[in-house]
Amino acid sequence: MKFFCDNNISHRIAKALFILAQPTEVIHLTDKFPTNTPDEEWIFKMKQEGYVIISGDSKIAKRPHQKKALIDSKLTVFFLAKGLDET
């Protein structure tokens, strides 16, 4: 299984998941994309690569373009609540 953490999840959480879940792959958005990459762009790419998404931005599911990208991608997405990833 492969996990992709977006910019709303710190590198520390991504690294912790990687250590705990080996040999599972866990990467952070900035490992593959510039920080300002639009959500629709990385969602499309992660669909092609078969990642499970971990996000701290639950508003993605409320913004029409991002919501459509998530629905169309059929990816599994976990939204973490605020306070779980304090930096």
C-alpha cells in the first residue's frame, strides 16, 4: 500500500507513518511536487500511481473543483482532524 500526505500534513507525520508502516511507501507532497501544486494536479497524478491520500484539509471535499477531482479519482482519502498534526 502507498500513502501520499498533502501539504496540510507535516513531514514529521509522513516520516512517522513510513517508519511504523514499513515496507509500505509513505511520501509527502513536497517529495514529488512543488509546494504550490494545485490539488487537482496532484490528485490526478496520485490516481495514476495508486496512492491512498492522507490530508489535513477537509475543505478539499467542499470546493467544487477539488471535490470533483477526488470523486473522479475514486481514491481512498483520510482527512485528519485539526490538532492531530500540530507543527
